[in-house]
Amino acid sequence: MRFLGCSSFRTLGTLLLGAGIPIAGQQDRPPTFAEKDLSFFEASVRPILTDNCLSCHNEKLRTSGLSLESRQAALAGGNRGPAVKPGDAATSLLIEAITHQDDLKMPPPGRLADEQIATLRRWIELGVPWPESAQGQRTDRRTWDHWAAQPPKRHPLPAVQNEPWVENAIDSFVLAQLEGKGLAPSAEADRRVLLRRVCLDLTGLPPSPKQSEEFLADTAPGAYQRLVDRLLASPHYGERWGRHWLDVARYADSNGYNIDAPRDIWLYRDWVIKALNEDLPFDQFVIDQIAGDLLPSPTVDQLIATGFHRNTLLNFEGGIDFEQYRVEAVVDRVATTGSAFLGLTLGCARCHDHKYDPISQREFYEFYAFFNNIDEMTTGRDRSEVEQPVLELPTPKESARRKAFHAQMAALNKELEEYEASIAPDQKRWERELSDEERKKLQPGVQGALKGPAEKRSEKQNEVLYKAFLAQDLGYQERQANRDAVLERHGLGPAVPGDQQRTEPKVTSTLILRELPQPREAYIHLGGDFLRSGVRVYPNVPAVLPAMRSAHEYPNRLDLARWLVDPENPLTARVTVNRMWQSYFGRALVATENDFGTQGEKPSHPKLLDWLATEFVRAGWSQKAIHRLIVTSATYRQSSDHRPELSAIDPNNRLLARQTRLRLDAEAVRDAALLASGLLTPVVGGPSVFPPLPKGAMAVTQIPREWQADTGPDRYRRGMYTFFWRAAPHPGLMVFDAPDSTASCTRRARSNTPLQALTLLNDEAFFEFAQALAARILREAPADNRKRIVYVFLVSLSRAPEPQEREPLERFLATQLDQFQTDAEEAGSLVADDAPQEPEALAELAAWTALSRAILNLDEFITRE
């Protein structure tokens, strides 16, 4: 433990008292009052306070941070400052409030009687007498008997009757509750169903025919566990679970608001994928993102990780108050941290004390103070100068290009300067030789400068004339044009509205956090209005949660990050494993996964949730360990088939007597089609890409944005790499309920609309996938339509068709083939431009394209059983 010197202790004492926190030996000791004054308080003042004030302003509730239960609390005051100033009734907030002098009018039911106001005035003028026995004692910490605020317990495994069904601890907790209701679990899912389920859940991709063949051929004990280990080791695991985390991080490739300028932050996305693939312990995963820049000698990866809180929206529009939008970004960071790690709706305490949970407005702004010191710009507040702190990481090729650019520009600038110097003496001759006709063609300002004698011209007039002289010189124009052409080739032409003009070629970079050298002062914003400052506050965490351990007099984001993952924090581990569970079963153990407060639901399996939370910490915060535990449980491996007897007892499947059918996430719908069609480019990471976009999709933006669809391998990247404009997200993602990235999303909606079917059938990208799937079937499957139908099922649905499915498809194929053989023009409209044009081959490809469109439109194709 580090001990503080005397001066440091005094500073710390000042800080704590300023925050309204008493420390030993430093409490505000009341003066000695005359007995008659104390009697006056008891007889006349206390009844007024009890009847009109204490229902809201007591030690437990502290509305607006104020308690009037003790003299000490009244002197400390609330969000607006001290309530009373002994001996000075005229400037005491309490008197201002009860006399309705400003916007604060107390008590709410109506104004006090004049004699009551006079009594309170006299009390303050007497020095606020208060019996010493009624002083009260404000403590730093408060208790909260809510279940989520209690430390997780590692409960012993419950006894169950059907022990052979149990694969691991998860099953013991689940089965105990099922048996308590007289229910039995479902049978294990078919191996093909289980294979597709676990592949989609762990990698976001369905199994390939080769993966299916290998798994089905492995009949030795432990085959499923070996499959799980291979999937956890796949680089696509990081993509799948990285997409979940990017929802929480509200990741996007643009700034939001009306201008919605593009931003470079894809390196943060790649860091998330890498961290998950390497199974970076979750506690370090959190620390790096919240405060990687404050670590001793942070690595490049730790700086990139701080992009988590750079995913806020940014508004650089003309006429805005930059401070307002800086405050909005800080508020967003508080709310995101609350939902992502604590499962608390901290944002509800921005304007007033939380209505349901014991979190005061003061505590919101104490939490806010941790993020208030982030440097939001590098130069100034003028919007043309605003630039987020950026970490440049140029590739060797980019470094060489920038070096060459600097050398070329230096040579061109030198040539231009030398030529300019050589012609400067000719300016006077040019002025003398100007004809009347030539003078009339000049700008009015130039004509005005020429009227007077040279020796009486102002500096501004001389500058205007010199520019006009240079502009008419052909040699200067040629050299200037050469210089501008180089700038244009490097993308350094006129700035896009709202963006900063670059002065050198762009290189790979990402937005990061950076702390100000001198912390900003933080204040309570009265009513949530950043223009109305209340009392000053200092960084702190809610008093109903464990205290923060810090060696600093002024705690910072690093202290906060370590507090979030402190094993004594009862929330972070619970919230995290609960969100993992949600992804596997469609519903979390705590269904309100972003609200563990009193308005949230209680856990369906409280002992299981606690056990998982403690196991998470015990396993070194390994996310892969928890994933493996869940997917190898018998609970996860159950069939999802409907069971009529459960409908009345457990219609929402909270008891987990079966698995749940889940529609794939938006990106996974695209990925499944890419894999089935054989088009998928499996490269992990890299800049965001531009797959085909429906015409007119970008017409909704205020600033025209061009979407040039990629034509090479990038056209077929996974959905998570699609460039995400906040103002105009890709419709193919939004129709399948991708979040809009304006706020942290901890649970995606799952809708079922006709637009989804129309997208799968007619969208340009999915039409292209169907064409490629048809070509793949004709290329890879045996030349037999029945066997080809079996193969299209294997590559698309990971199973063979049932007879009742195969026969209608055979008839459909025959009908389509007959139609296209007689209508070559229609057949040509269904196939790609580079498809074979021989009539027979064209008709066959068109028929299989039609069948492939039907397969990709099946509910089963976009569903995880």
C-alpha cells in the first residue's frame, strides 16, 4: 500500500470533502448553540422540515443529492451546492427555493406559508442550530439488498435423478429445475443438426460438405468435443463473436448525424477479432478498451483497443456548439459502460436521480468524470480544425508513397518559388502596360488598387495586385497546375463538406483515446443541461457497489477499468456470461440483459448464473472456456423440436427443456449464402468493403455519398466487413435487424417480414449468389439431377432432402428446364454475363439458378435449429 505525505493527505481531504464525503478527523463539527436556539429548532424548524422536505430529501433517497436529516448534510448540500449558509439567509439556496426566486420551487405541492418561511430565515440567521445528537453521519458506501448487488456464490451442484443425462455443471442446475416441475429434457439433436448449430454459433458459418463428412465419419467417443475445439481454434470464431461485441461497442464506419462523414476505425474491429481468437482474458480485454492508453508503456494493440469509446457519434456541422456534442459523447460513454459491463441503466440518472435504482444524479456525474478528461481534438474548437486523436500505422507501401510525395512536393514547391521570385520584378512593367480594356476585365478589388499611386497602397491592396499578376502569368499557371495535379492524384483536392482537409497522403490509421494533461473539471448538469452547472464532482463509482481501489488522489479511467473487472464487483462477470448465454438460447438467464436493476427480470436460473460467473473468473476470464462449457452441455445439445406438453407450462422455454430455433443474424444470412455459393472470400480483417447496393439506397443522406460496389474478392467478404454508414446502413443488413450503431446494442431484435423474403429472392447480391450456387452444382455434383438436388441440400442446408422434398424440386426443375429451352431470352436474363451461351447449357444453368433462388429463400436456410 502506498502512503500519502502530509501535503498529499490534505489535498485528498479537500477532494473528499468537496465530494461530500467525510473523512476521519475532518468532519464539520457544529458550533455550540444556546439552549433556547436548539429548542427553537425542535419546536419550530424540525416540524417544517419533517412535513415538507424529508420525504424526498432524506439520507436514503437524497433527491437531487440533498438530505436535510442533519446539519452536516444540509451544509454539504446537493447537486446545486450547500442548502444553507449559516448566518446568511439571503443567499441560502433553501430560502431561494421556498420563496420561488428561480426555477427551483419547493416544496412541489405549493409555497410555504409566510410564517414558515420567516421561521426558516430566522433559523439560518441564528447559524443553523441543530442538536448534536441529531447530527447524523453520512457514510461513503450504501447497501442495496437487490440480488444483482450481492457477490456471486459458487453454489454446490444440485442433486438430480437423471444423472446419466448430465454432461457438465450447467446440466445439473438446469435439470434440477426441470425435475422440480416434473419435466424431462429433450433428446439430443440429430448429428447433422448439431453440427450445423454449433458451426453457426461458434463461427457464424454453416459447415462445408468436407466438415460434415469428417464429423459424420468420426464415430469415436469425444467426436463432438473435438469438433468444438476445432471451431474454437478457427480464425472465424473471432469474427463471429467479434460481431457480437461490435454491437455492444456501437461500431460503424461513419460519424453519424446529418453529415455522417466517413471515419477510419476498422483497425479496432480487427483488434477485437484478434483478441477473441487469442482468447485474451476478458479482464484484460476490458482494461485495454477502457484505458489501454493509460497503461505503463502501452502497446500498439492496447492503443487501438481504446477505439471502443471512440465509436461515439461525432457532429462537426456548421453552427453547432462543440461542447454540447462533446458532452453527448461523454454521456454515451457512461451509458455504454453501464450497459456493457454493469447491466445498469446509468443513463437514466443523467437529468435526475434514478427513478428505480439507488443511483443518484450526483453519482452519474461522478462516473461521467472518468470520461470527461478524454482529449476530443488535436487543434482547436473551430469545426474546420477539429480532428480526433489518431494513431497512424502506415504500411511499408504507404510510408514509401508518403515519402515520395513529400520529395515530389518539395521539388515542385521549390520550382514554383524560384520561378515566382524570377518574375516578381516584372510586376511593375505589367501594371504599366495594362490597356484600358484589360483593366476592365480585372476584379473590382484589383482595379481599385491600381487607381492610386504605388507608394500609397495598403498591404491588402499590394497582396491583391500580386495575386492578379501571378494569375495571368502562363509559366506560373503551368507550374501551379503541375503541383495541384500531384495533390489531386493523392486525394488531396477540395475537402468534402464537414471533413478536415488533409495535407499529406492518407495512411492506415485509427481513432484512439488520449487523456488531457490537465483534467477538466466536472460538474453536475442540472436537469441534464450542460449549460447549467451544479456542484463540482470527482470521479467515483456508485456507492451501492464495492468501493474502488486506487492509489491515485484523482482516480482515472484505468482505476475504473480495473474496478469493472475486480472479482469483488458483483456485476461484470454475471452480465458477461449472461450475454453469452443469450446468444446460444435466444433468451438470457436474465432476460433483460442490459438491466440488472430493480426493473429488470430476475434470473430464471439464479444459481446457474452465479456458478457461471464464478467459473468465468476461476477460469482466468477465458471466454473460450465458457463457450466450450455451454456448447458441450447436454442442455445446449437438445433438439429444438416443439413439445406440446411444454406450451402451457413453459411457453417461452425459460426452463430450457429444449433448444430454441433462431433466425440467423443479418451478417450470418449473407455469410451462409456466400459459403453455399462458393463465392466466400475467407480473408480475416482489413478495411471495410462495398458489396452491391440497391439503387437509390444512398439517396437518403444529406451529403451525397458514392457507393462504388467492389468487383474483385472484396465483393464477397463476410457481412461484418460491409462499410456501415450510420445515416444509410446497407439495406441487406437492416432488413434482417442489424442495429443502427447509434447506441450500444446488447440484444438484436428478430423480426419476420415479407421484405426479408423479397431480399433473399430479388436482391442483386442474393441473385448473384443463386447464380453462383447453380454453377457450383453443375460443376461439382454428378451429372444426375437427383444427385444434384441432394448436393444442393448438402452445401446449403447440411443435410440430404427427404423424399417429399426432393420430388417437388425434381418437378420444378423439369418445368423450368422445359421453359428455358423454348425461351432463350428469358434464360439469358437469369444467368451471369460470362455464362455459356449454348442453348442447352444456358437453359440448364437458368433452371438451376431458379431452383437455387428457391433454396436460398427457405426458412430453414436462414434458421439455426
